[in-house]
Amino acid sequence: MSDRAPTTDESNPVSAHGDLRTVAFRMREIQRLLSMRVEQENRRLEAEGLDPVTRPRFLEAADAGER
């Protein structure tokens, strides 16, 4: 492997498309891992007798705080 930082050729649309695909893949992986973590945390909360955190409840609280 090279120690050089990867370079992008902005004039090459194939390279740019490949870079976008890589970023999209990494973002989906992050989303998948975060989803797994939320499920794990919700299971822990339920085991302790607490209500799991749901997205709609979180968004409602955030919306109420903005007003």
C-alpha cells in the first residue's frame, strides 16, 4: 500500500462517481451500525424496566424545543 494520500481527478467523472459510491457505502454502513446500537440500547432499557427511546418521541421533543 502506498503512504500517499489518495488524489481525485475532478475532471474524471468515472473517478468522481466511484468516490461518491464509496462515500454512500460508508454512510450506509454507519447507519446500519448506529441502528444496531439503538436496538441494543433499547433492549437494555427494556431489561431495566424503562421505556425504549423511539424516534417519533425524540423528534416531537426536538420540535417542541424549537418553538
